[in-house]
Amino acid sequence: MAGSPRTLENKTVLITGGGSGVGLECAKLFASEGAKVIITGRTEAKLMTACQDISNDCQYAVCDVTNSKAVNAIFSQTVNILINNAGTILRKTAMETSDAEWASVMDTNVTGVFNASRAFAQQDIDGGAIVNVSSTCGQVGAAGLAAYCASKGAVDQLTRTMALELAPRNITVNAVAPGAINSPMLFSKHDDKAMAETAIERNLDSIPIRAVAEPQEIARAILFLARERHITGTVLSVDGGYTAQ
Ligand SMILES: NC(=O)c1ccc[n+]([C@@H]2O[C@H](COP(=O)([O-])OP(=O)(O)OC[C@H]3O[C@@H](n4cnc5c(N)ncnc54)[C@H](OP(=O)(O)O)[C@@H]3O)[C@@H](O)[C@H]2O)c1
């Protein structure tokens, strides 16, 4: 019905990187709304455990988002909502970043989002939604995260462009831009254990509401964007005021 949000009952929702963190919370939330959830990632054991946690209807597929053939294969079944959540981080300045490291971040964070979004768009369907998990790093710089910032900026631009391309088919394309989240990436790839252990405390001073997000808070923003029909091409900050400064 015009003006009402999309219902999720029996809709198929594909969540990349759905075995942990934000992706896993999304999977639980969408399943609780009656959606059929498919989660993907590269680690089968993690996906199996996550699926048991999510619902009886949950499916998983081992799939590296950088492999377009493997991504295309998942779309042998119709997907109504795509959540591009899989991502990786590199904690290095531009000067320190090797060719291989740059390529790896771009492959996962940009080409991965492109692969799944293109496969979604190539389905013979009208209606639906793509929600990309970007970052504040797509909008403002962060010294020491050169490749990551560049990759999330590219995600924001792909979001806006695909929103325009798919609007005639009533497919919305949006992104969430979280700041620091209490989920695995915040604690990963640090130089040493102490840096990982203090990751939350070190972020608090720069966040106006003085808290990092819980993954459930990001999942609720994603659900909102997945359901609304009149919001497209937007990058929604979910960052406790970080980018308002
Ligand atoms: N945590 C934060 O502070 C924060 C802040 C802003 C934005 N984000 C964004 O939030 C998203 C989720 O991150 P998270 O914090 O929930 O961390 P996470 O648990 O590490 O989530 C990343 C997920 O992506 C999967 N993945 C990584 N590379 C992949 C690949 N090549 N193909 C398929 N799956 C892949 C991982 O599973 P496998 O390793 O098993 O494949 C993992 O399940 C990311 O896009 C991240 O950039 C996080």
C-alpha cells in the first residue's frame, strides 16, 4: 500500500558477513520480523553456529564477496533485500600500505559491495532494498585508516549512484555510516593487545554522546532503511554525533 513500509514476512534477506557482529544482529532482527535470512561469509563453522542461533529458517552459504561467480550463484534464488555488511579494516597510513593490502581492502569493501549489488540488480524483480554498511570513515578522514576510509567513501558513492539507477524499479539503495561499534572489527588488527583492549575508551572522547554503538543499534537503523520506500540514496549517520562536530 502506498506510504506504508515494506513488510518482511517471507521476504528473503541476504546478509553478507552475517556470521558475526553487526551482520549477525541484523540476521536475528530480520528473522524476528518474519524474513527468511541467508547469511554468508568465508568461515563455515561461524555461519553454522550463527544460523542455529538465528532461526530454523536460516540458510547460510560460504562465499567470499570478492568472488563474483560465487556471489552470483547465491542469486539463483530471489533475494528481496540485500545487506552489504561484509568488510575488513587495515590500520595503516597511506605511506605504510602495501599494494597487496590496498588491493585487499578495496576488493572486500568496494568490489564485494559491487558484486552483490550488481547481482541483486540483475534479478528480474521490481521492488526491494539494498542497505550498505559504510562508516563515518566514508565521510571524514581518519589518520591511520587510509585504505579503509577510501573504500567506505567509494561505498557511499556507489550507494548514491545505484539509488538513481534502481529508483525506476522501486528498489531503494541506502547506507548506514556507523562510528565505533562494540563489535569485532573495533578490536581487530591493532598493533598490540593493549590497543585492542582500550579501543572503546580511546574512542569515547571523540563521540559527543560518549558511548560506542552496540551492534543492535546499527541493525535497527538498517531495518528502518530496508523497510522505508521513500528513502533512497542516503547515507544515514549512526555515530553518536561524531560527524556533527
Ligand atoms: N566495528 C566497528 O567499529 C565498525 C564501525 C563502522 C563500520 N563498521 C562496518 O560494519 C561492518 C561489520 O563489521 P563488524 O564490526 O560487525 O565486524 P566483523 O564481525 O569482523 O564483521 C565482518 C564480517 O565480514 C565477513 N567478511 C570479511 N571479509 C569477507 C569476505 N571477503 N567475504 C565474505 N565475508 C567477509 C567476516 O566473516 P569471515 O571472516 O568469516 O569471512 C565477518 O563476519 C563492516 O562493513 C565494517 O566496515 C564497523
